[in-house]
Amino acid sequence: PSFGFLFDIDGVLVRGRTPIPAARTAFQKLLNPQGQFLVPVVFVTNAGNCLRQKKADQLSHLLGVPISQDQVMMSHSPLRMFKHYHEKCVLVSGQGPLLDIAQDLGFCQPITIDTLREKRPLLDAVDHDRRPNVLFHDCSVALTAVVLFGEPVRWETSLQLIIDVLLTSGYPGNPYEQENYPHIPVLACNMDLMWVAEAQSPRFGHGTFMVCLENIYKKITGKELKYEVLMGKPSRLTYQYAEHLIRAQALQRSWEQPIQTLYAVGDNVMTDVYGANLYNRFLQERAGRGRRRRAGDPAPCAERQVGLGWQRELACAAAARCSSVLVCTGVYSPRAQPGPGRGHPVFHGHRDFGFEPALLQPDHVVPDVDAAVDLVFQLENFAP
């Protein structure tokens, strides 16, 4: 195969804990008689509330095919490359087994919101019933970064304590120091404003929590909350890391033909389609720069320093294109789209991503993931 699949999960393969019927049919077409994948496949989800292995086990059960953790990319997976934070004491926000997730990614000193609340009980004052009866003061917490894995359960507690950490340079409980700007680094995963579960309408995602955090910070300080890194679709970093996993699978299977095309199958125009199209633009621009360098132009400064930081972990992009395939089983519904003369779509993407309506246009629209697999096989003239 000279192509690979990047499958979104929620709204494409499952709705909540219920598999979408077309998914099982689709994945039977992707396996050979020995139960091996015929093409490289990576599951790229913006979820971040569990370990890769658990997500792989869930997918194996729901789809009836063997899936390894190396085929699963959670929104937080690229954090493995940010090794200069791994030895530092960081605050982690989200839900699920947060400490296990953080330690699996390489973090040695993670502290959860609940642990911080236990150390500093006076900080959590919104819910009167949770205010401490016995007051004490613990000065032992010193945090150097905040890692946002996903939406938490008690938003008011997480919003308050994260703001405390940012406005005290990592010493929550101290007086606010608004002149201390920029604040300590914030690394955020999953920018989805909404996602689809069993309910008829989309539900709040981590992107909604981030909107709250950003606006509270700006309302208090008058300044913008800054991110050290944003990952999860539509971030380019996410697609680079996914391509890295695709090429690793091809290498493991000894497939010598280079992977030329990535097919990103998703249900969300604002993340799956926008991100795939954004990455496709990056691949096209990179190819153009490569042609200019072969003609004698010097490499841009940023590319000469590609070995610095997390980029050292990624091989140079090898794919020629990334094609977006939109399914109609999740967030996207053809019935809900504005018709001619009925206005433009509202941008649900993150504040730091410029809105370009052209990037919302998918290369292909299909009813479901089974139709997506059939379409790709036809486009690639691939006959299993």
C-alpha cells in the first residue's frame, strides 16, 4: 500500500459506548485472512481520559478486530516528545487515571487538581459545602507548568486552581502577581468545542473548558492566556505524529513502497476536516520548499534548526498529501448545514487558529466509515 488511514473514533466508529454498525463492516475489509491490517491504520482521537492500551482494548472489542496500542493516538500522545518537562513538577487537569496517563507519557512529578486542593483547601471556595472545617496552610507546592489533558468534572474547582497557579508563578496560595507575565507554561490537549455521544445534540468538549479559562484569565489580567503548545486535531503537530506512527507500521511490516497519501476520516468539520486540510497545505508547502532547495535556494532558518526541541523526535514529513474524508454519522449533519444565502458557518475552532473557510471544505463526503473505506480503495485502485 502507498496510503494509510487516520481514523477519528467518536462519531466515526462509535457514539459513546455504542459502535456504529458500518464500522464493523468497514474493518473486516481492512484485514487479511490472518487478521493483519492490509494498510497502515492509526486511530487519531482527541480524547485524553485514558491510556492508549485501554483505548486499544475498547476498540478491539467494539470493532471485532485486533488493535494494538501502537495504532492508537490519544490527544496527549505527542507529550512523550516534550522531555524537558518530564522531570518538572507539573499540574495536570482532566479526568480518568490522570497520574497513570502522565507517568506513562514520561512525567515524573505530576500533581492533580484534587491533590492540590487537598494541600490548599482554602483555594476551593465556590461550593460552600466543600469548604474545609479545619483550616491549615501547606506551603510545599511549587509548580513549573500546567498540562490540560481534557475537560475536568468540577469545572469551578479546576478553573479556580489553574488561575491561582498562573497568577502566582506556580505558588498557589500566594497573593496574585499580575505583573508577572508571561505566566508559567501551559500545554493543552484536545481543543474540541463539542463532541458526539449518545445524546441527540453535541456535548461540551475540552475546547469549551479552555474558552472559559482563557476568558477568565483575560478578564482578571487584561492579557491573553498563552499556550506553550496546542495538540490534538486540528494541530499540525498531531498530524505529524500520526504520520510518524503510520510510517512506523509500514516499516514494521516491511512494506517498501513509501506512504504517499494519508486519508483522514472524521465527523467534525472544525477539527477533522480543518486539521487534515491544514496539514495537506503544510505538506504542499514543504514539497515546494524542497524543490527550491534542490534548485539552489538555502533552507529557511526554522528548517536548519529542525533538530531542536520536540522536532528531533519526528522524521521529516514523507507523505505527499493528506486527504480529508467527512462522514455523516457524528457531529456533521448535512441537514444542519446553512443553505445558499443562509449565512456562513460559525467557527468552532480554537482562538489561536485563524479561520479560513476554504479549509472547512472536505475532499470527500460519504455516509459512513464503510463508504469511506470503499471510496479510498477505489481511488487507490487497491484490490485486497
